[in-house]
Amino acid sequence: MPEALIVEALRTPMGRGKAGGALSGVQPADLLATVLKALVDRSGIDPASVDDVIVGCVSQVGEQSGLVGRLAWLGAGLPEQVPCVMVDRRCGSSQQALHFAAQGVMAGAYDVVVAAGVESMSRVPMFSARLGQDPGGVGLAQRYPGGLVHQGICAERIAARWSITRREMDVYAERSHELAAAAQQAGDFQREIVPVGSVAVDETIRPETTAEVLATLKVSFAEPQVVERFPEIRWGATAGNSSQLADGAAAVLIVSDAFAARSGLRPLARFVSFDVIGDDPLLMLSAPIPATRRVLAKAGLRADSIDHFEINEAFASVPLAWQREIGAPMERLNPQGGAIALGHPLGASGARLMTTMVHALRRRGGRYGVQAMCEAGGLANATVVEAV
């Protein structure tokens, strides 16, 4: 079976996903085009050799509709004959794009493929594609009579089930900013970031953040009807210990080992195993736990064999619950900060996490990395890679 290798991985800086954010003046197709062009230029490949471009995006509406990945590829001046397809697995969209790309290489369907993601949350706000719609249907209402609930409520339910306090969440959020700020100051992100105009660093990091300041923020999801339905909830999720809305794009170049050898490409990492799983949709954010267990079992590895874990910080309770179940050393969990500090540009986050992880493994001399994302509907993707 061919091996699937990552030979380049790049991302934009993360801009705050609101009006006036550093990247809010840039259309999504142009954000992604910037990264795609740099991916081709830095790798030195002939762009006509790319078999497919697989792009994750959640809100595929407005400026992110019309196959935004295809528009970005053409906008980057790249060959017209290269096709594109869009993927939506909610927050894991571009991690799923990575899976499809790598699995296509391993199956022999591709030699060269780009997996990418983009989301401009300032220009296409979250839930834009659902305005005025009730997507559930009668069958869902019969199965879950109270209906599904917002992810923020699920973050609270995670905290209640794993006895995670508001203080622990705020301390974890402080850690995210502290680690991201240290990585930024040390220049650790420079290799992976492609400047967008004059924006060359992540705008989202707040080095001054402390748990004491975060403790003064109001809780975000304490609606009376939810309190009545879930009396066990302790109300600890705030804007400060949750992922930031963000604008950004990321792209990863994946090739077969044979193509890499004959093209003289030096790989960063190889794909080892994959998993995608569903879990309780009323808890929703717990799925990275079984996904991690399964992906490690598929790889024949244990958690203590892994040098770097990227577990998306959708809410602080998610990686904290994951860490309690998996038992990974805290220093190996999101060691350069996560989405609380860097932001969570929905469809781009899977590719962004992989980009950060493979460069960190190379820089620090680590061997194995694991990435997992919680996703709407109680889903999760998990991936094991090995540095090459």
C-alpha cells in the first residue's frame, strides 16, 4: 500500500472573527488563495500534477458558497484542469479533508492532493446557512423530545459530568494564551504562517490574560429553559474560556511515497491511522475521547508513546475532560496553545491544527502526534501521524 506523506503545511495568521478584525477585509477565497499559492511555491511541485483539492468549510453560503475552494485555486492563478471538492463535517471539516486526501493516496487513487480549509467568521457569521430553518425534522424531534442543544450547553454538561470547575477552565484558558504567546515570541509559528498583506502574526493571542481576569466574565449559556432541563450544569463556560471566532485558512500538501521519492521532496510526516466516530449528541463534545482510543488502537500505540496531542479547544472543558480520560501528560497537550488563544475558524481548524503539529514535531524532535476534533452532532475525527 502506498504511504501518504505530508510534504508541506501552511496557514494564514489567525484574525479575530469580527468586524474590524485584521483579516475581516479579505474575502474567504482570497484568504485560501494566499495559502494555496504559497503551498505550491514552497514545495516546488508542478501544480498541474495535483490530482484533487479537498477543502473544508462549514458555512458554505454567501462569499463561501460556489465551491470556494475552486474559486481560491483559480484566484491563485493555478491550473484550470485541477478539480476541487468541498467537505462539511462541521468543526472537523478540514481534518476530514485530510483523511479523504491521505486515504485516497493510500488507496492509489491519488499521487498528489491538497487538503485545505477556510472560514471567514467576520464576513460569513456562524449559523448563516441555517437562518430561518429548522433542520431537524420530525424523526429527530421524536427521538430527542427536548431537541438538541447549543454546543455551549454541551460544554457545560461535559464540565458537570467530569466535575470540572469554573476555576479549572479559566486556568486552562490562561495556559492557552500563555503557551501561544511564548511560541509566538520564540518565532515557533513563523515557518507555518503565510502573511496576508501586512498581517503576519496571529491577532487573537492575548498575553495579558490571567485566570483572575477571566473569573470576572459572565457565563454565556445560562438561559432559564436550559437551567430547568439540565439542573446538573454548573455554569462555567464564558467567552474567555471558549474558542475565539476567527478568520483563517490552512492547506496541507499530501503525496505518495513514490511521488516524493522521484520528485526529491522531503516529507514532514506520514499518516499512520484515522478514526471518525459518533457519540451522544446531547453531550456532543465527548467524542474525541473514544475517537482517540480507537485511533491509537488502530496504530498499535499507547497514549504514553505520543509526543504531541492537538485536541481542539472548542471549550476549555473539552480538552480537560479528554485529558482526564486519556491520561496524557498535560505538557504534551496543545503545547503551543489552542483555539482559546489562536481562534477557531471552523472549517479551517483541522488543517490548522495539523499544520501546527507537524512543524512542532519536526522542530522539537518528536515522533508521533495525535489530533482530535469535537464536532457538532456528537462527532469526532482523530488522526495519528509520525514525523519523518
